[in-house]
Amino acid sequence: QVQLVESGGGLVQPGGSLRLSCAASGVIFSIDTMAWYRQAPGNQREFVASITNSGATNYADSVKGRLTISRDNAKNTVYLKMNSLKPKDTAVYYCNAEVLLISRSRLAVWGQGTLVTVSA
């Protein structure tokens, strides 16, 4: 069983900062790309940022310059540093990982989501 456990969500004021964490656990051979998605009420889930196992990053245009994705391969953990937060950033943030098992079977694993609320 492979799980992604997220933490760091909560209430923050506009202009504030927050850091989300997502740790993968279980018997894993390797993790390829890790990514963050978000879903606001009434909206579809949208891509936020991704990072490969070598550190290459990709961001949605809406968050470039404000959000930074990083990872610690030794801890199988991905982070999302969120600066200059806006009310429009309010959403449930989901972690995603492309996992290669010992058997070399490939899995796309999702976290349970963590709520970020940006409000005064």
C-alpha cells in the first residue's frame, strides 16, 4: 500500500505565506514526478506545479512567482511554498505522485487533500 500524507493547510490572511508538505509512505521503488493540484468549490481540479525526481519544475501561469515546489527525495516528500497568497488561491490542495513499485508496476497516487483558505 502506498499513501500520500499531506499537511500544512489552514487559514491564512491575504498576502500571507504557507507551506504544504506531502510525504509518500509504503514500499516504493522510486517516485518519478510529484505534483500539486487544487480544486476550488464548484471548479474542476487544476494543475498547480510539478517537479521531477531530478528537480525540473513546472508551474501553472496563475501561480508563477508566488508558489515554489520542491522535494526531498530521501524523505519521499514534496513541498509547496506559497507566498503572496490571494483569496483566489483558496482551494483543497492535492498531492500527486507517479510511483514505481518494486514489481515495476506503475501507480498514480493521490493524497487526501488539505484545505487552504485565504481570507481576512
